[in-house]
Amino acid sequence: MSAGVTITKTNFEEEVLQSSVPVLVDFWAEWCGPCRAVSPLLEQLAEEYRGKIKIGKVNVDEESDLAGRHDIVSIPTMVLYQDGKIIRRQVGGLPKNDIENMFRSLV
């Protein structure tokens, strides 16, 4: 994902919790069909809202500890953070407009 950020346990605090802009984190996996469907939408939103919101992705297969710490039991799960706190959580694939509505009031 070129417009977004790959989130790992190593950079989670810096990229998400200490971010000066809201962060939408997509917990996903390569084998997940709905995750693959949402990915291009997140790419578009990352481009459209560059500098206003950060969109990051956590591969749950590679970052199972991080997924476990955030109680991710189903994917895709999108979690919106602002000032280091969870503002909203959405499980399942969504159309672009619904994803955008998750954060529109914050930007």
C-alpha cells in the first residue's frame, strides 16, 4: 500500500498512538477476500486525505501479537484512533463512503 503505512509492533506506538492526525488501522490478511476488496478503497482514501488522516495496515498473520492485544477476532477490522485512543471500531468490509464516514468528522 503506497499511500498508507505498514503498522507493526515495532512502530505501532509512534505511527498510531503518537500520531498528530487521526489514524485508521486496517487489520487484514492476504487470504481474506473482504480484506482484498477493501484494500484499494483504503488506498484511495489515503491519497485523498493525505496529511489529514493516516491509514495504516496490520497484517494479522505477521503481527499476531499486535492483533491479539487489540482483540481482533475477525477480519477485516478497522479501528480508528485519535490522540492515542480508540474512537471507533468496525468489523467487516465496507463501501468507500462508509469507511470515509468513520473519520470524516475528525478531519
